[in-house]
Amino acid sequence: MKATLRVLQHVPLIKFVGGPHVATHTPVSFHPCAPAGLKPSAIVSAPTSGHAASFQSRNNLSKRFRYTPLNDVEINDVLTGGAEVFIK
């Protein structure tokens, strides 16, 4: 009984302004800046189903986007979890 009373007395800490908002459906229309009043296509806006995304390797990009090879210190840090401490 006491647990029920505590639940009923609960006041949420977050208060939303204006109460619950009702979702409204707006019809598809053209953007004011679109050339010649073009409307978005339903085929383009629909998610692609059944098509696998094509994989592109970063090695096909320019050198600045490619992975840099790891040196021995970095490999050792990864394998040991950074547990080695070097005191000079």
C-alpha cells in the first residue's frame, strides 16, 4: 500500500512547455527555392530495400584519407592495453 502511494505521488522532474504535441501530417510540396517548382520524388525519398550498399575502400582515395600504418609502439600499446609505464 505504501509503495502504491509513493508511485501515485511521483512528480516528474522534466516539465514540457505547452503539453503534449500532436503530430501533424503535411502533404509533400515543392521547396520555394526549387527550380521550376519541382516536387521531391516518392521513389527517391523511399528507403532502398534489397539493395546492398557498395563498399568503397579508403585505399582508393587520395593519400590524406588513407589509413596510416601502425608503428611498433602503437601496436604494443594496443596489445598491452596501455599497461606499460615508462619512467625516465
